[in-house]
Amino acid sequence: MVASATTFSSLSFASMPSQHQRTSTPKRTSKPTKTLSPTIPTPTISTTTTTTTTLPPKKVLVPIGFGTEEMEAVIIVDVLRRAGADVTVASVEPQLQIEASSGSKLVADTSISTCSDQVFDLVALPGGMPGSARLRDCEVLQKIMSKQAEEKRLYGAICAAPAVTLKPWGLLKKKQTTCHPAFMDKLPTFWAVKSSIQVSGELTTSRGPGTTFEFSLSLVEQLFGESIAKEVGQGLLVSSADDNLTKEEFNKVEWSVDHTPRVLIPVANGSEAIEVVTIADILRRAKVDVIIASLEKSVQILASQGTKIVADKLIGDAAESIYDIIILPGGTAGAERIHKSKILKKLIKEQDSAGRIYGAVCSSPTVLQRQGLLKDKRATAHPSVVDTLTKVVDGAKVVIDGKLITSRGLATVVDFALTIVGKLFGYGRARSVAEGLVFEYPRS
């Protein structure tokens, strides 16, 4: 991929340009295909003797602050860690815990002040407001980013961050740049482009939450090469251009309620952070009352890929209320802990008995299966566990059967959450939320 303009369709990688060798910067593109563990062995290079030397891991900095866009922060961190990067999440606030733009609570690994003397292969800025302004006003981060650009190491920004954070720092000069549509008028007109992903020298920019997988996979390729990006992308279930079947619905019933819908998302150590945060973020954008409840002894949980999330309540407290929808996130370890929760098992059975809505994504449809809640129901799940289900629907990212909704997980949870919005409020609301995400939401 060349250093000038590069355009991608939302969450589609089938028509990407081929990669080209360049002399001044690393290789670039962002196609995907299969999963890697978060601890991929680092590459080795042969020396003139019979010994080999292990290359150090790629170091990545992802700063966060109050109002950072949670989908963007979590997806960037998760994807880069899957590729084998040593990712540091640093808070620009006095404390490590921050409340993100849609209300999710994230915990950074360290303070930005501890990163000032470190050298990073990549610094990637999530967007969101006022998060992008909080990053902009952090002098330590500005110095880190200015040095990153001066020394021609990789840096990137998404959503509001290119316009709100990088532009005032003078780091967009003579760089073709994109950002969220709401901030395009703040970019230098001559250099602004309306592509989903824009690579210009060491700088990569992108439009919003709905393009974060593409953005992150582009960064993976620039750090690790095209083959790693393909493997990680496939494992994340990122769509190809010919994968157009979003959902299938059976035994159609109305989901609308006469009050603000209440949704419970139980989480445990090992739950998929991408799924928890993406579903909560999108539903909250649609004005749904979402409660994230911890099944652990503490409200803080250690999600997959090392992301730290702070739940709103403990499950015991959350169980005192009635919810219109209960959604089980995936993650192998998290799903097993969800299955073992007696409180949650009782809640889900009551949900089914009362004719209320419930759903599961990724590996968690197997929890419903083991608890007898998929009897005569059509469903889907992550490819690694889908064969354990009795009535599988092939091909669809999301399957609805009456008041049950399931999804393959990971990148497909954007469609999953928007489908719930559409069922609760109608296509217009779902389309409006999707536009804010910069995500193409199909009518069917």
C-alpha cells in the first residue's frame, strides 16, 4: 500500500489494494483472515552463525481520558494485542480509571507520565468527545506524539482525534487525513479526504467506531505485515465484501416496550471486552438503559486480551431488577464463568419463563444450550463452538428466533447491537445510530 490516499469500505477487506514495498516506512494495508493468540511468538532473524536472535516485541501506546470513545479504545487495544504487540494503555487523567464517552468504565495500565521517556513503535489515539480534547490538553502526550512524528515512527488517530488532537499540535501538515464526518470541516480543506482509512507516510487516520477494526488491522499490517493482519482479521470475524447476509429472523414477534428498555450484560473475568463494550456503547447511543453487572467478587473484571473494565454493579445487586433483555457476552473463560453463576442461571430461566428477550454472542450460546434454553430454537455462535448447537443457521451474522437473538461474536456484534436497536425502536433509529458510528447498516 502506498503512502498516499487509501480508501476502504466499512468493515470490508475484499477489495483492498495490494501491498507495495516502500523505502521510508513499513509496509501498509489492512486485509484479514484467522485468529492468533495474544502471545504470538516474535519473529526471529538468522545471523551469520547458527544462532538466532529474537526480535523485541513491538511497543504500542494507546492513551485514554475522560470521554474517550470506548469502542475505539478497546478494539484498538484488543486487535493489536492479538497480533502480538506489547500495548500500554495510559491515562492522561490523575487517576487510572476513566469513564468513556458512552458510560463504560475502563482502567488504564499506567499513567501517561510513566511513558514520557519510552520509545514506541506506534502511538494510536482513540477519538470521542471530550476524550479527544482531554488528549489534546495533555502536555506529556503532546511531547510524546511530536517526538514520534519527528523520528518518523508510526502514529495514528481516529474519529475526532485527527481534527481535535493532532491538528492543534501541528501533526497533520502536508498529510492527507480523514476523521469523523462531524469534524471534517476542522481539517485543512486541501488535505481532507472522505475515506474510511487514510495512510499518509507514518500517519494513519480513520473515521469512527464503525471503522475501528479496519483502522486497527491497518496498524497491525504496518507493524507485523500482511499475513499477520489477515490471520487476526479472520479470527475477529471481520466481514469480506461478499459476506452480505447480516441477519435471519424466524417466528417474528414484536419487541417494542412502552418504557425505556432495560438491558443487563453480565460480565466475568475472561469475557470478550470487544463484545461487552461494543454492545453497551451502541445500545446506550440508542437511549437504552444498560447495566453491566460483574459475576466476580469485585466490580472490576479482567476481560480478554488484558482489558480492565469496571462494571456498574455486582450481579447480586443487579438481580433485584427486571430487564427487558439479558445479553451474554462471549469469551471462552468468561462464558464458563457465566454458566457457573447460580444467580444468573436463575435470572435467565425467569427471563425465558416470563416471555422476555434474551441473547448471547460468540461462545455464550453454548451456555444457553447447556441450560436448555435453545430447545427448538434456531441460533448461531462463534465458528469454534457452533457445531455444539442443535439448530444452527449458517451464514448469518445475527439470528433471531422469536425473543432469542444470537450472533457469531467479535466484529459481528456491531450488527448484533444495531439489530436489537432496530427491533426495539425501528429501522430509522438503528440507521441513525449506525450513521453516528460511521457504519453501513443494511435494511435487511
